[in-house]
Amino acid sequence: MANRVFQGVVYQMKDAIDRTVGVVDETGTVISCSDLGRIGEVREGFVAERLSGDSFVKDGCSYHQFSSNKHNDYSVFVEGVDDTSMQFANLLAISLQSIKQYHDEKFDKANFIKNVVLDNILPGDIYAKARELHFVTDVSRVVLLIRVTSGNDISAYDVVSSLFPDKQKDFVFNISETDTVLVKEIKRGIDQRDVEKLASSIVDTLSGEHYIKAVVGIGTPIGNVKDLATSFKEAQIAMEVGKVFDTEQAIVSYDNLGIARLIYQLPTTLCETFLKEVFKQGSIESLDAETLFTIQRFFENNLNVSETSRGLFVHRNTLVYRLEKIKKLTGLDLREFDDAIVFKIALMVKKYLNANPAKF
């Protein structure tokens, strides 16, 4: 990785400095050079010479050692043994040292965040590692889980990374072939709708520009880095619960799951017992698709018979007849608020049992 970082800088120096410029590692092997043909060469006697000091000359080149660590791992060399060559070597060493340090910090921060999110780091080590990386821990962040459901060969990771280029504040990484995680820094106290708009823009960009269909689960915003794993698990739960109860929704927020979240957390045995208590044996299975569709529209219209009949293009008496049929089959009158609540929950429980979602 460092080789590529150095090569980019060194190659740009080719025109600025009318001399051959390069970098060798601690074994004397040329790992970057403005003369590409020299990459891979081993400088004889370099290992012994580097012990004499940070700056030295050898075989017609000026060297200056550097590293982002406490010991010198690399050396810049510039063709020539005059003062100008040594000055160039010193300046390049300072520049490359800063670039490498920045690169290492950025790379380590991304790995650090990934380990925190996936709960792969001990709580006591989080703050120690954060201090080492100069990472701000008490900033508001939220975790978004982007799952690709269908698409082409373009990586969702690449698309999301390009949407959030500030790698010091926002972190993107893959956890599977279909799942990409975005840890987004946000303003403290931000409205949840703004986060959902952000998620919606990601989905729109993936589908509109790259023909990638995706859904996004949103965790709860947190104020400390140690809670990122919790926000990630909430995003996973939102994704799974949404798959069961809101199959058409592309954006599912943990904060908006409502009673679906409660049902998801119940043991299946308890759910089965609840259904047996609410319905007569086999009564819920006796409801056909048309009846279930009628019930759904009745709930959507707040138990209003007139509004529902108009929406279904049926006579009011026809709807009343259907509701009476449901009452006879189940013992629940959906025109009564309490019975409607029980029936609504029972349908959600039934849907949950049929889906049998994965739990985290």
C-alpha cells in the first residue's frame, strides 16, 4: 500500500526535479522511482550505510531516511551528491513522511470503525485506540446498512464511497457481498426525517444512475463511538423487520418500527399461543385474499365504513356484510376499536411467524 502512495508522489516529481528520485525500504530495495525500470533493484551496502545517520551519500545518490513510525523504515534518494540533491532528499522525506502518516491514520481509522461497528473490539480498548488515532469519540453518528437486492456489476461500495468523500468523518465498508455499511457523522439533534432523506438519496442514486436496487436500514443516532455497534444492530433489525412487515419500503428506520419491533422481539411460542387465544381454531386461515384486502383497506381508512366502501367501489351494505362475515368467523367485530386492535396485531403476528426472520 505504501509503495503506491509513494509512487504517485515520486512520479509527479519527475518533471519538477531534473534528477532520478525514488524510495528504498530498510533492506535497500527500490520500491518507488521516477525511473520505473529501477523499481525492484537492491542497493548494495545500503543496510550498513543507513546506520551511520539519517542523511548520507552513496553510489552517486543522496539519501535521507524517514518513517511515520518511531524507527526509520524508508529512505528517499535523489540522484547527485551535491547540496541541492541533499536538500531535495530532505524536503521529499518530510513530505512523504507526512503523506504516509496521513494515509496510515486514515486506513487505521476505517479499520477501527469497522471493528467497533462489528463488535470486534473490547469496550476498554475503544478509547485507547481512539486516542492513538486522534479519533473524536463524542460526535453524533448514525449507522446505515445498505443491502443490494438486485443490480449489475457496479459495486454499491464504490458508489456510496463516492457520495461521501470525506474519509475523516464518514466511513464506508463492506460486510458481505450484498451489504455495505455507512457510518455517517451528523449534527447533534438532527431530525430523523433528514437521515431518512439521506438514505433515500442513496437509494435513488443507486437505482437511477447505476440500476442497482437496494434497501436501507437505519439505526438510532448515537453520541459516542462505543454505541456504534448498537446502532448497527438496530439497522440490521430494521432491515429484517421491514422485510417482514413493510415489504414495499426501501427505507426502514429502527425508530419508526413501532409495534412491529415489539412483535419481532417476542418468542415464537408466545406468538403461537396468542393466535390460538385470539382466534378460533383455523379461523384466520379461512380468510381469503379478498377478505384480507378488505380488512387492510378498512384499517387504512381508520375503520370508516363509508370511506372504505367508496375506496373499494362496493356498496356500503356489501362491506357491512363482509365485516359481519369476519365477525362470525373470528368472533371479532372490526368496527369496534378494541377488536380492531387485536385483529391488527394478530395479523402482524401471523405474518411474522410465516416469515420466520433471522434475529440478531
